[in-house]
Amino acid sequence: MDFVIYIRVFTAALAFSLFLTPAVRRVALKLGIVDRPDKNLKSHSAPVAYLGGIAIFLSFLGVLLIVSRGKLSGFHGLILGSGIIFALGLIDDLKKLSVPLKFIVQSCAAIVLVLSGIRVDFLGSPVLNIIVSVLWTVGITNAFNLLDIMDGLSSGVAIIACFVYFALGIAHGSIFSPTASLALAGACLGFLIFNFPPAKIFMGDAGSLFLGFMLAALSMTESYTSQNKLAVFVPFLILGVPLFDTLFVMCMRLRQGKPVYYGSPDHFPLRLRRAGLSVRQVLFVSYSAAVLLGAAGFAVTLLSPVMSVVLFSFILVFALFAAVKLSQTG
């Protein structure tokens, strides 16, 4: 595909999102669909409009419809699965759903994705490939949902991951992943302009669950093993920021004897805030980590197995060191 087409895909998604985000905000404010501050996790000074995920989803979907000229061949599983996730998140934004129900629906959406052909295939057993694909999709979907606890955080990290997937797709000569990646990046950037601190609108679960699902799906549309078998772990690096936060929060809650699926101020961005960093400084740290991990992921596809082990080991040691230091913050 010509690079001019890719530019058009990105700018079209950006334009849609720039138009839809303030429109959705006005509707949310008029209907009173706002996120109100509390004394726990929600520290914003005034109610903020919700439902920004609608703008992200519709911008992404609109561009794919234009690119595919209404024929969603190759995109059908992605659209159907992400539509289920988006609907789940939207309903949860309006009326809180139970955790078991959300996991069941997320698993069904992941199965739709797998049945459409978007799944891992590096394991010897087809059954194992399906199981791992579903677990990975549900895990990343919820990781981005958990990461959405600060203005500009989840959408900014998602944009960086999208550009890494775009670069990988171009390097491997594919069309599907670069197109979807740029459409998602443009949709997120248009939203981020209104979500950057101080946020004028939040994406809600409709947005964060959709982003996680999409990035999990994109991670399974690429082949990472042209140089070495260890490259199958590249998605763990590209999505390292939400994965680190999820694992860190789970460990902290288990250590405190709290259920892992309930909200708490243990997220690493919130701990960095309590350590004295401003919101924008936390975003800079998070974005920088996402860029470095994305670059490392791309590098692994070019490195030998030995050098990949060295790089993975260094990142793992640093992540453990960071987790220990963060656990010591108040």
C-alpha cells in the first residue's frame, strides 16, 4: 500500500476523532453523563464528561469502512469482536456490570476474534493456540482498562503501541496491521487532545476496553519470528507499560489481602504522583517507557537469540527493580 494511503488513513481517523470527541462531550454534559470526583481514586476537581470511547470507536470504524469500501473482508472478526467489547464497556459506563459477567462477555469477544483467524500460532497444539489467544486478549483488554487512571495515560500509551505495530507491519510487508494501527492511532490522538491534562473528557470503559482488545488483536496479526524464535515475546515489550502496571497492582493487592479486581491507589502512575511527580511528569515517564519498550521490541525482531536473551534479561531486571522501589512509596 502506498504511504500516501497510510497518511490518509491516519489523518482521516484524526479528523473524525477531532470532530466527534467534542460532540460526544457536549451530549454527555447535557445528559449528565459525567465522572464525579471522590475521595479515593477520582481526584479531578470537577465532574468530567464521560463516553469519549464512543468517539474513538466510531472514528476507527468509520475509517475502516472507507478503506475497505464497505467490504470488511479481513476486518470482519476484528469489527465484530471489538464491537462486542465496545458495547460491553458502554453499558458498564452507564450501569455498572458484575465482574464475572464482564469476563464472560470479554471471553466471547476473544473467541470471535480467534474464530476469524486472528490468533497466535506458535504453539504445537491448535487447542493451546486458542486458549492462549483468548487469555492474552482478555488479559490485555483488562490491562488497558486498569491503566486508564490518569488523564492522557491510556490513550497516549496506545498511540505509541500503534506506531510500533505500524512499523512492524511495514517491515514484514503486511497491509492489514499497518492500516488498522494507523486508524486506531489517529482516533486516539484526536481524543488525546481533549483528554490531555487537565482532561475535558474521559474515554470510560467503552474506550479503555476497546483499546486493550484492539491492541491485543493487532499483536496477533504480525509474525515476529523472522530472525529468532524469541521474537514471539515482542508483544510483551510493546505492551509492557499496561502489563507492568497490571502485574504490579495484582502483586500489591495480593500482598495486602485485597481482591485483585477492585480499584485501589496502587497503580504505578499514582505512586509516582505520591512520590512528588506532576501529572505531566508521570505521563512523560510512562510515554518514555512505552517508546523505549517499543523500540526494544522492534530490535528483538532483528537481533540474534543470544542478544535477545540479554535484552530481555536487562528489561526484566530493571522492571523488578522499579517494582521494588515503587512498592516502597507511600
